[in-house]
Amino acid sequence: MKRTAKLSFYIIIFLIFALIGYWMPMVGDDLNWWSNWGKHYFQSGTFTYYDGRYLGDLLIISMMRFKFIAFLAYGTFPTLIIFLIQRIREEINPTKTLGLISAGLSTFFLLLAPKLIFKQIWGWHSGFANYVPSVIFPLFLLYLVIKNIDRKDIHYYRTSTLLIFFAALFAQFFAEHITLLNCLDIILVWLLFRKRFSKSFNKVIYSIMVGNFLGAILMFINGAYIKILSGKDSYRHLSGSHQDTLFNYFQLYYPIKYILVALVILFIVAIAVIVISMKSLNKKQKIVNISLILAGVIAVTPFIVISPFGSRCIFASFTFWIALISINLDIILEKYHKFVLPIVILMLVGAGIRDDHMAKDYGKTFNIAANYIAFQYDANRSIYYIPSYRTTDYIWSSDTHNDPMFRSYYITNKNIPVVAVSYADWTDALNKVNKKTYKSLYFQMEAFDKEIQNKIKLINAKYSK
């Protein structure tokens, strides 16, 4: 019964995230990866000097070519993160009840990520492809450590060790700061805990070390990083003087006093958690808490001097803090699991419905805009009218009429003026059109065009009075 309930829980989580990926439109760099440039990225040899995110690049190209891969990727990787957080919690102190509080809370927090993070992770396939999968291995390593610490009876077969080696190797080809974090993590694990592991698991640790460092070498010998170090890269820089480093980035969005207050609060919370953990009798909880805090700090530290920085770059740190909060809240509320779990599930389902609805709305707007532009091009119009998004708060894009990538790929004649059609106007027009059925998309767009032209006439008449 418990197994069925847990399986159902993770299926729900998978579907919530998968539908976000399926419905979210292509924006920004997504369109480059979708184009012939992305299609020939590996065959042309561009990957040898563009970046070392070989698996992240392969994933985004696949997601842009096939919708079902976007569906699977968005569903699989966040679900794995949430599953690992729950497994870490259960290794600290196994629950007698169904559990899943850590998984439920972490799901809820990920779905309600701040706008700046949401739009560059869930609202941008390119951001998702590099930054979400990269978080899995650090959590996996933490799970392995607390599972095996002071356990001399655990034996790992050669096949398991080999699979973990490949996981350690492949984990290095997504995001540079996590590649560095993985190398530092495995060194710390070896220095601090190797004497507390079985001989069998120490072999696993050595295989992870080899995989992590081999992967890091293969990533950083890419020509892109040589240009960065020599200062010849026009986009990426290794200097704290550039405007798009960590602190300068946040100053664009928040006053310096708010940033300082946030840093002080995080510092106080971190110190409090460390002090409480040091006094805790549960050694595994102590290791987990301190590890998550350190990982969160280390993951974001390179961006003090490395640019460009975007809010996507703190997704790993954000996830580690979510894990920290979710696991400790779960342990504190253990006596009340039966009452808390239904509330948490309702919260995450509500957040999931909200996010899925937003993603579907963004996707619908993008598709209508692309189809309507194609219709207007065929009709040889002198002005292009483009349907606008409801809001761009949760998507990594300017509005359709201002998005240079959208205009580059969907507007053939660049000299024709472009006019935005408000979300309220075009959705009202579409609702009227959808009351009938049409033989083809062309006839639907023809009817939609008539409604839009009527809207434009009414608006022009109003302002001409």
C-alpha cells in the first residue's frame, strides 16, 4: 500500500513538471538550438569551441527537436531531485509513516521559485537543460555518503561501481560551477570520511573521483575556456569588474540595502543551523545540514568574479537550501505527518496547476503569434500585428513584438512595422473564432484576422476622436 501511494505521488510530480516543459514555448537561445545551427552543432564541430556543456547542449537540441523529450526531461530531472531529497531525509531517520513530507515541501518550493529563478529555469528550456540536471549528482553523492558512513557491511558489485563512475563522469558536462563543486565535494568526502567507509565503498569513492576529474578535464580543455582565460571571449569573462557578476546583477533588481539584509538573514540562518547541527546527537543530520549549506555557498561563489551571471546560476544553491529547509521541517514535524502530508499535497498540486496553466498560456500565445505572422506574410500585409503574452514575469523573453529572437526567426521581412495586440484583445478575438470549426489552420487564421482587424478599427476610432 505504501509503495503504491509513493509511486502515485511521484507520478503526479512527474506530470506536473513534464507538462510545464511540454507547454512552455521556445524563447531566447531555444530558437537557436532549434534552428539549423543547433541541428548541425556537433557535426560542424562548433561544440569544440562553444562550451564544454556537451550533455546539456545535446539535451537542449533534443528538447527543441522533439516535444516528447522536453516532456520527459522536465518530468524526470526535477522528480529525481525531489526523490533524492526524500531519500536523504529517510537515511537520517527512517519514518514510520508514509513520509514524503520532504518530497512534498521541496516540490512546492521548486514550483513557487522566485520569478527571477522561475523564468530562467522553468520558463526557458536552455536554462533548464544545463542547470537542473547538474544538481542531481551533488545530492546523489550526499545520499551515498550518509548511506554508507559507519557501515562496514555494505558491498558494491563491480557493475554498480562502474555505473556510478559513469554517472560521475557524465555529471560534469552540464554547468561549469557544478563541475567544480563536484570535484571539491569528492575531495572533501575522501579527506573527512574515507576511514569511516567500508573498503568496498572506498572503491566507489575512488571511481567517483576519477570520473569527476576526468569529466572536468574534458570540459575545460574546450576552446571556449582558453578564450575566456585569455580575455578574448566577447561574452564570458573572468573578472569582477564586469556589470553582470553576482552582486552587480542583483543590484539591477533590488536596492543594496535589501541585498545586505538578505545576506545577513541567510548568514544568521546558516550559523544557527550549523550550531544546532553540531549539538545534534544525529550525526547524519549534522553532516547533511552542514554539507547543504557549504554546497549552497560554494556553488554560487565563482560568480563573484565570473560573468555573465544570471538568476539561473543560483538554481543549485536555491535547491540545496530547499533541501535543507524541507528535510529539517520534515524531521521537526514527524509526529504530525498524518495531518501535514494532505496539506502539503494540496499545496503542491495547487502550485502545479498554477504553473501548468501559465505554461500552457505562454505556449498558446507563442503558437498563435507564430501562426498569425505566417498568415500575414502570405497575405502580403504592410503591418504585422503580433499577439502579446499575458505577462512576461515567468518566461525568459521580452514580449513577442519586442523579442529579437522571435522576430529573427518568424518575421521574414524585417522592414515591415510591427504592432502589438494586447492579450485581452487577441484572446477575445480567439474566443469568438473558436465558437466555430474550420477545415484548416489557414481558415481559422483568416477568421482570427478579421476579428483582429475589427479590434484595430475600433481602437483607432476611439483614439481619433
